[in-house]
Amino acid sequence: MGAVTIRNIADEVKNAARLEAARNGRSMEAELRALLERTYAGAGKGAKLQESSIQKLIRLGRGLDLQVPERTPEDYRPPEL
């Protein structure tokens, strides 16, 4: 496996990566490795590079049993201007 050294990263970017790594319970190196793998794995095969917002919400909401109430046109009230 290869190794990469990245220099001159803004402090706020490094701190954000460190905090995200802590939230995910891993080292900053492991967090950045996971980010690179998510972003570029399969990229040479025409794969989509980033997860869509809808895919993220579905992933985050797994296991939830959401009850969506049925709506009728009478439920709609236009905003008062």
C-alpha cells in the first residue's frame, strides 16, 4: 500500500477532521483514510464519487420506524403574508 503526506493544511480543516474522527471513534489518520476510500473507491470505473444527501439521510435513519400521516388538500394552509 502507498503512503501520502499532505502539507500546508489550514488549521481549521485539520481541527474539523480531528473532531470528526473523535465523533466516529477513530484516529484522524483512520478518519481521513475512510474519507479517501469513500470518495475514490471505484472512481476509475465511473462510480459516483459522493454519497447524495438522500442516501446519507437513509443511512442515518436506518432502523427508524417513521409514521408518515396521510395528508389531504384540506390540510394545506397558505402562509399569511
